[in-house]
Amino acid sequence: MDPLDIVLLFAAAILALFSRATMKRLALRRFGRANEALLEVDFWRATSGEALTRGILFVELLSWLACILLVAALASKSLVR
């Protein structure tokens, strides 16, 4: 396995968790509550039209997508060998 893929996987996971915590904190500040299961929806409503804060949502979603792709890449490399 390539060590760079593993480092990128951990970095993407940490970035996703950090952005999720930021989203939860902003949703709690604006709404007074945040539903863990629907945090993205609550956050979208709380930040109506704010480009910078909505960017946090896209960073989180893209970070999780990167995690999925990196896990798939690592799995395919280990299956081929």
C-alpha cells in the first residue's frame, strides 16, 4: 500500500470531521439545536445564501467523497497484489 494514500485518507477524514464540528457549532448558534442525522439540512437552512459558510458544507461532502475514493483505491491495490 502506498503511504501517501493512507496519509491522504487520514487528512481527508480529519478535514471532514473538523468541518462537521464547525457546521454543528454554527447550526447550534443560529437555531439553538442541531440534529446529528440531518445536520447538513439544518446547516443549509441556517446559512441562507452565505457563500463562505455554505462552502464548509461542500468541503465536508467532498472530504467524505475523497475518503470513499481513497478507501476504494487502497482496496483495489491490495486486491490486485
